Amino acid sequence: MADQFEIKKLAMIGCGSMGGGMALLFAEKGVDISLNDPSEETMDGLLKTAKEQGLESKLSKHGSYEDLCKSLESPKVFVFSLPHGSVGDSVLDGLQPYLDPGDIIMDASNENWENTQRRQGKAMRQGVYYIGMGVSGGYQAARRGPSMCPGGTDDALKRVMPLLEKVAARDENGTPCVGRAGEGGAGHYVKMIHNGIEHGMMSAISEAWQIMTICLGMSYDEVGKEFERWNAEGELASTFLVSIGVQICQQRDEHHKHVLAGIKDKVVQDIDGSEGTGIWTNQEAIRLHIPAPTLTTAHFIRIASGDRAQREHVQQTFEGHFKVSKINHSDSERSAFLDDLRLAVYAACLASYVQGINIIDAADAENRWKIDLSTILQIWRAGCIIQADAIAGLLTPIWTVHGRDRNRNLLYEHRIAEELKKGFGSLKKVVSKGVEVNAVIPSLSATLEYLKYSGNTILPTSFYEAELDYFGKHMFDLESEPAGKPVTGKHHFEWKAAL
């Protein structure tokens, strides 16, 4: 029976930073771990670390899938920690001759949800449970307790949940940050959107860092103290990405120089193929017709940043025309501006959550995964990159009160509207001043525009629609008619006769 199932042994396939950390965590919780990785050196390094931590008796390495499977009890349990894409298919194919009905695979990779659902169908034909499980928090959390969102059949999730609850991060109340994400590929879908939200938040915080260092002339240590103030209380209290910013700004190397000062302004993970979730998030936003400009613009600056040589060439072509300059403020003005900057970042972070959750809800309606968004918010409460206590506290009651109402857009919620209205004035001030001094503020400015066009019924798209009708006979609605649904209009005007 599922409720009597206890996992005492499992196989970890993929022993890099994430898989290795999870292997040690499972071992620490009493599980025997059989390791498999294409790199003998990687497995040996993990075994050395296990020995240093007093866990060497809990780990063993296995070079073949046959030997790996023989080392496990029945039903066999596997955890994948692999690069996204075809590698997971190759591993599943390699394991297939040794799998039996009732075996369990937990795919803890950052995998594309459609690949997950395809593999779930393939595994189901053999009677094997396949769970797509997003794991968040980075390699440190993988070792000490990550946030996890597993998705699959109820029977599969019931079997693994006791172990996952034992190893998961816990919030301040001691509640595990793991739960049933939903059916099918819901676990990997939710993790994908988590990463899209992460990118929006990181961009906004990084934009604030540049404003403080270059435009306000603050030292790294001063910026670290400002982030510390933001993280201590108020709207950004206990926000993980702000909290680590304190250490990043203040950390010095063995020569007593700031580590941050030597880091080039390049994010290459999208270009080198090691990261796919940001790309997929934006594809999903567009496919599902969900405006998500804070997330999308954050992705574009990542792409632009990756090719530094190209940017240097463009800079030479434009003769340095877009140089970021100083903001001249008195001490009192600077203090007020810093608080506006804090609220602007908060608005962008909240907008990132709103946009991401709206995407999840639309996908859930389409795929019928039965996602409980209150569970997702609990999963994000600790141990994950987008942990933000104030935002979670704001959002959680929405599903406690309303449950799973599919027709709700988070911008319909009065409490969220009040918070975004509170940040709107600060966004305007920061973006206005940023435009003056050429500050690079894509996510902050995109958030401002998002609020303006999401809550406005006088958009410039009347003219846009007229032009579409002029050359393409795309039809239009009349201003005198009810708002209606987003479907093709019934009217056309013959602006110029076709000869």
C-alpha cells in the first residue's frame, strides 16, 4: 500500500552540484544511495565529500544500469538530476530493460514539462511511476533542504511524499516546503515559471544595484547595508534575492578586494544551453496570451548581456552615446529616492509573481493538472530562490478565500491592486530619473508600463486596429459596443477601394 511505503534505498543518476547535494541530503536522512554518472571523477569526488561528512557508508557507485538496478530494493526508486533535453530520454531508455511495474522515477532536473509528460506516458505503459519534480534553492539548498514541487499521479506522489517532506526546506513555522504540484507535467511547469519569476525579480534588484552604485555613487558596502535595510522589514522583508545581495556587495577576497568588482556583466546560461526555463516561460506567456513584460524584458537583457564583445562593438559604433551618469541629490532627497527605489523593486517583484501565477493558472485550465496555488505558494515559502515573505503573505489568503476560481486574474484582487498602486508612484519617479541618466532599467520600466496598459481603457491600439483593418481587413469592434471577449470584430471600413 502507498501509505505503508518507505524508501530506504534510491539511485541518484547525475551527481553534479545539484544531484550530489541531494544524494548527501538523502544519505544524511538515512537513505542508502547508489550513484551513477558518466564521470567517474564526479562520483569519486562525491564519495570523498561523503567520507569527510561521515556518510561514506551510505553511498556506493555503479558503472552500469544493470549493476545500479541490482543494488536497489523492490520497488526501485530513482532520482534524475540531468541536463534538460535528450539526456533524460537516453537514461530512461537505458534503464527500461531493468524496470518493473511499481518502480518510481523522480526527475529532479530542470526539464521541459512536455518532455516530462511524454516520458510519463512511456513509463506508464510499463507500469512505472514517473514524477516530474522541480527543485529550487541552488546547490546549497540541494544539500541542506530544497523547495520541491513534484507532479504526477496521486498514487505516485503518496509514495514519495514522506521522504520528500523529511528532506525539504521548512518555513518559519516548521512546515515542509514541498507539496503536490499537480498531475502530469505540473511539477516541471511550476518550476519553469518559478524561474521566470526569479529572472524578473533578479533583474529589478540588479537594476537597483546599478542605480545605487553608478547613479548615486554608493560604495558596495553602502549598497550592502541598504539591501540589509530592505530585507529587515517592510515590503521586501525576508526576500532571498535581496538577502544574498547583502553578502554579494560586501564579500571581499584574500586581497581584501570586493569579489563583485571583478565580475563581468555577462549572463550566458540561456545562450550556452545550460538554462532553458526562462526561454520556455516566455514562450508560454506568448502562447497563452498572458502579458508578462517584467519577465520577458528580464530575459532580453540576459540575452543582450551574454555577448559582451557585440555590445563593445555597438558601443564603439555609437561612440559611447548611452553612458550611465550620476543623479544629483541632496542627502534628504537621496534618502527619499532610496525608499522610492525600494518600493519600485517591490512592485516589480510583486508584478513578477502576478504575471507568473497568471501563466500557471492559464496552463492549468488548459491541461487540467488540478494545481492548488496555495500549495505552490507554500512550496515557495522557504528554500527557494523567489522566497519573499511579504509577497507570499499577501497572496496566500486569495486562495484560502476563493479556492480554485479559474476566472480570476490576480490584478482583479483589491489587496494586490492597493500594493501595486502604492508602488506605482515610486516606479514613475525611479523610471523618470533613470531615463534622465541612462540607467539600464528594463524590468522596472516594463513593470510601470504593464500597470499602465493593464488598467487602462484608452490604449493607442484603436489606431493600431484601424491600420490593421486598412491594409488587412482584419475587422474591428465599435467603441459603442460592450467590451466582449477577445474575438474578431464584426466591422470593416473600406478605407481605400481595391482597384
